[in-house]
Amino acid sequence: MINGYAAEQILFNLIKNSPKIKGFKLPSSEELINIASQSQLGRKRIKSATSFLLEEFGVNYRHPKTNQLSRVLDWQMVPSSIILDYIFGIDTVVNILGFTIAIDVTVNSNKIEEKQQKLTNLKPLWQEIGIDKACVCYVSNPNSNCLWQSLKSVTKQSQVTTFSL
């Protein structure tokens, strides 16, 4: 069985090698944070992600007046793909048949419904960055032959859907 990171890498490579699937230029880290901070949902997601992001991307800052050392987050230092994952709940975004589709990858079949619900709840956030549709990709036995057809079927759905690789 593969882990989540490996599944994401498999999907990224399948997308990269598919001539019919185009990438999506992510907004900058600051733009993503500005978009998220405009809504209560986004501010809540930022707050819940900050402690994890501080561990990985935090920098030490010494206050000039108090000389107190603290760890702060410079959003410019956090890659936009990480913000997309932690705050928007999306692993990757692709363009297919004129639709911009968000994909959340999982290797745990027990988490599919939970991830669908999460993406549904986060719809106002991901729509603000130009995403039209979202889906959960369950990776169990990766097969590049079905990726195009699976993503094509997502374009016809009005709700967050699931497909398997």
C-alpha cells in the first residue's frame, strides 16, 4: 500500500505526462492568504493551519523593544501549493475541457466521504481562486489509462465527486 505523499506524486506525474490535461497557474502565496482571509471560513482555516506551518516555515524574530524571541510566519516563504493544501484543502488543480478542477488525493477509502464533504464546505474558498469543480481522487492501483476519462466525467458533475486510479 502506498502513502498519501506517494499517491500525490503518482497523480502529479500522470497529469504531467498527459497531453490533454493542462496545469493551473496558482495565485501567489500572499494572494491566496488575502483571498482566504476575506471570509470567516478562510480565517478559520488559516488559524487552524498556522501552527503546522509555523513548525515548517516559521522564522525566529526578536522584538526590538522587548528583545523577546518568537516564531513568526512570513507568508511569502510558504509555497502556494502548501497554502492550497492546508487552507483550501486541495492537492492539485488542472484544466480540462475548459474547466478548472481541484483534486484532493487520498489512499484511504474510509476518508473519501469526509474529503468530499470538506471540499463541498470549502467551495466558496476554491471558487474565489477560479476553480469550477472539485473531486477526490482515490489512488489504490494507479493506471494512467483511466485518468483522462475520470477527469472528463468530473466536468459533467455539479457536486464534488470521486474517482479512482
